[in-house]
Amino acid sequence: MRRLPQAWRRLPEAWRRPLAVTGGIMALAWVVIALAAPLLAPHDPLAQDLPRLAGPGPGHWFGTDQLGRDILSRVVYGARVSLPLTLLLVALSVLIGGLLGAIAGYFGRWADEAIMRLADLVFAFPTIILAMVVAAALGPSLGNAVLAVLVVAWASYARVSRGLVLAVRGQEYVLSGRLLGFSTWRSLRVDVLPNVTGPILVLATLDMGTALLLLSGLSFLGLGAKPPSAEWGAMVASGVEVFDSWWVATFPGLAILTVVLAFNFLGDTLRDALDPRTARAIKERAL
Amino acid sequence: MSPTSVPSDVTALRDRVRRLRPFAGFLARRVLIAVLLAWGITLVTFVLTNMVPGDPVAANLGQRALGDETIVAQWRAEHGLDKSPPEQYLMHLQALLHGDLGMSQQSHRPVGDDLAEFVPATLELAGVAIVVSLVLGVAFGMIAALRRDRPADHALRMLSLIGISVPTFWLALLAFYVFFYRLQLTPGSGRVDPGLGAPESVTGLHTVDAALAGQWDVFASALGHLILPALVLSLYTIALLTRFTRSAVLEVLGQDHVRAGRAKGLPRRVILRSYVLRSALVPIITVAGLAFGSLLSGTVLVEAIFAWPGIGQYAYKSATTLDLPAIMGVGLVVGIVYLVINLIVDVLYGVIDPRVRLR
């Protein structure tokens, strides 16, 4: 039993603070819930066999919705929709934005102009508005909602990675690599990439919460998940029609809140634990 | 004219230009960028509208008319659909310059008219929300920075983290349920009590119009209706501004000019106002511009719940009914509003901090 405290003490100071621990536990809990959903959910999330709009009580702790579905089960299963999609969304934004930014920074000239002006255009719209316009044009579906958020989300990664690449591009060790005959690709991969990954990954953690809020917001607007599926934003939307049955909207909303909170607690800790160089790179993104 | 006077005149002129140039040049650059972005925004909405799967002809003409080729061809020609995309874009741009944003499929009115009706309601809501956010956010941020690592700082950090994590649409619904439905502390949906009726429109802002007309009962009602949605809307931006003000103030607190002020024995109040807040204002204003963007995003989610007749609710209705011209109109107008706000922020930035102009 002595081993645990030792491992604990070896953690960096920032990760031992209450905020980091709470965030870590909350995130872990949600991952477990998503993985073990069939074991944890007391009912089938889609079965409409319970009394309609029953308040929270034994048998259905979070109440039931207007179709007689168990809200607890739907919230639990909702983790299987929202968590993977959020991760996928951020991973794709990192890949696309990071790569485009690196291309802009490394090659400069017209590639830089074209990519960064495109990013400026994305920043010219308030986020939900642009995502909403794109989602509406693509047609409402969860996949298209992910695509719409992607259209909005890549730009900030592009800005950060461009800045980082620009900073190392002219440095001697990169130039000497080129002089040794490194191809463009190898130079990018071996000399440039390691400088970019750290800050971008921190940014990605900070961005998770925002991505989930955007995605569930689109679903709330009816531009994401379609009715039968248990998606938290869509569940809150269905609670609008029956707002006097407070439990219909409250619990899925709490699910969104706790997941976003967990990401933000972790992101904030990460920001504190950062080395100054990374901190500066992130700060350039302003938000 | 003596040969020497010409160069001296030129020199004098050049001097004047040189003195003016940094700011004029800075301003011109900013305006040019804004105009280019505005053009880009029209391009984005145009491309998106034309990306839509689905045939606009089928959507607008009845089944029987679709069978008749001459009617279809006539309709296509009338709407410029027989032209190439670039030509169509030019027509679209021309229409936009005349304020023509197309017809809403939902209200069967020109989108421009719809927007003109709804924009003031949103500006009133967002205006109150941004003022609330700035006052509270800057105050909380100052408190947190000055009480660094003490209970007040920890509490504010926790609260601001919660503030940026709450889904706005959920909070709006919850607030509506608790404060209106349960506690009946606030009036329900809409902008004024139904019995009172809207004041005569001068600015479109109900509170201002009511005050101008001297209808104080309407003013009170309009203000009452504003409070809850404005507070819900501003929670996120209050949290955002708290976090940014805290870090901006912390950065300034460690700087030499603040230490010098303290060493001179200046009163704390003077140091805070003239030394700390003044320097921290630049980053705060930048964030305020961004915050306004998230307020505009938030209106889409909040207005739907409070039945606030603004562009947010209009956007929500258009999104749920897939009324594309209306959605594009909202995107265009909100994009332009945001652009103007950012232009103002940029220029303010240059006014406050001369270093920015020279970059």
C-alpha cells in the first residue's frame, strides 16, 4: 500500500491539485460509463415501454420522457454518441488544421496566403452561426454536424501550427538537415513536427469542451442527431416542448456540463503545467 | 516661386503626411481588410447556398408546372439559373447591394424585411448582455488578480470554469423554468407584456423607445423581460472576461511602471485605475470583441427558449425548417455585424496603444 502515495508524489505538482483530480475523475467516469453503457443502463434507451413523463423515482431515477423512454439509460447511452464524436472531431481538426498550418508556414508565399486568408474567413463568423449555416446547407445529420464543426474548428490549429513552424523553419538545425539532403517531407517530419505536437495537443485538450458544446448545440437546433438516437443536445431540445417536466432536459444537460467541465478542468491544469514556450504559442490564439 | 521654396513646401507636406500616416495608414489597412472579409462572407454564403443537394426548381414550382418545360425554363431564366456559377454570383452580389437577400420560404417575405424587423431586438439583448459582461467580468477579473491564490481567487476561478462549460441552451431552459414557471420572479417570454403593446418604434430598442415616449410602464415591462435572457446570455462572456482580465491584470501588476507608482507612494486607487487597468485594457478590449461574437452565437440558443423575437430565434426557426435563404441571410448579417464590431475593436486598439499602429 506504500506504492500508491509514492506514485502520487511523483506526479507534477499541478496534477495533484483538487481541480486536476476532479477533472481526471470526471473524465474517467464518463469513459467508463461510455464503455460499460449496456451494463449500467437499467433499460433499453430506445424502448418506449415506461409510463410517459414520469418524474424521477424508483425504477427510473432520472424520470421518463414524452415517449416513455428511460432518461437515465438514454443519458448513459448518450456518452457513446458524444464522447467518440468529440474525440474524432478534435482529432480531425488537429490533423487538418495542423497540416494546413504547417504547409502555410513551411512553404510560405501563395500557399500561406491562400490557407491563412481562408482561416481569416472562418474567424470572421461567430462560431455557431457558421457551423449552423454549413450544417443547414449540408442537410441535417450527425455526420454533417461533425463536418460543420470541423469547418469552424480547423482554423485555430492552422494559426498555431503556422506560427510554430514559422519559428523553427529558419533555424540552423532545420537548414542543416535540408543541406544534408533531407526531402521536404522528411524535414517536416523529423525536424519540424516535434516542435509542433506539444502545443497543439494542449490546445486540443482545451478545445474538447468547446467542440462538444458546439456539436450538442447543433443537435439542439435540430441540425445534428435525429430524434430516436440518444444524443444529449437533441434530448435537451425534446425537453423544450415539455419544459414543465423539468427532468427531461435537466439530466442530459447535466451530462454535457460535467463532460465539458472535466475537459476544461484538465485543460486548465495543462495550461498551468505548461512550459513557457508552449504557453506563448497557445496564447497567440487568444482563446 | 523661388527654387528653394518648392522643396521646403514639399518637406513640410511630407512631414505632415508622415505624422498622420501611421494612424491613417493603419485605419485604411483595417478598413480594407474588413471590406475584403465582407466580400469573402458573401462568397461563403453563396457557395453554401449553391452546394445544397436538392433542386430549387422542384422546391419552388408545383408538381404540374414541373411537367411543363417552358415554365421550368422560364423560371430558371428568371432566377438566373441558366447562367454559369460566376455569373450567378455576380447577380447575387448585385442583388445584395440592393438589399435583396431572397425570399424566406417560411415567412414568404423578403429575408431583408424579416431581418430588419428582428435585428433591433437582438441588438438590444446583446447590447445589455455585453455591458453586463464587461462590468462584471472586468470587476471579477480584477478581484481575482488582486487576491491571487486566496479563497476569492479560487472561487472565481471555479465559477468562471463552470461558466464557460455550461451549455447555453440548457441554462436558458433551466432559468426559464425556475425563475418564470416556478418562482414567477421574472415575466415570461417575449419583449413586453402582451397587454401593454410595443412602444412606437424609433430605434427599435423597446426600452429606449418607451423611455423616449415617456411610457414608463412599458419601459419597466421591457426591462423586466430583458433581465433573465440577458443574464443567461452573458454568463459565458462574464466567465471569459473574468479569466482574461485576471491574466491581463496579473501580467501588468508585475511590471516596472506599477512598481514605480507604488514606490512613489501613490494611492492604491490611482495605481489600479491609471496604471493597472489602463494597461490591461488593450487585451481586455480584444477579448470583448471576441466575446461579442460568442454573444451573437448565444442569441441563437437563448432567443429560441425565451421566444425573443430577434435574429437568433429567426435563425433557429429557419434552421429547424431548413429555410435556406433565411439561414444564409442570418449568416451574412451576423457575419457583417461581427466584422464591424471587430473593426471597431481593432481601431480602438490602435487608439489606446500607439505601438499597434506601427506594426
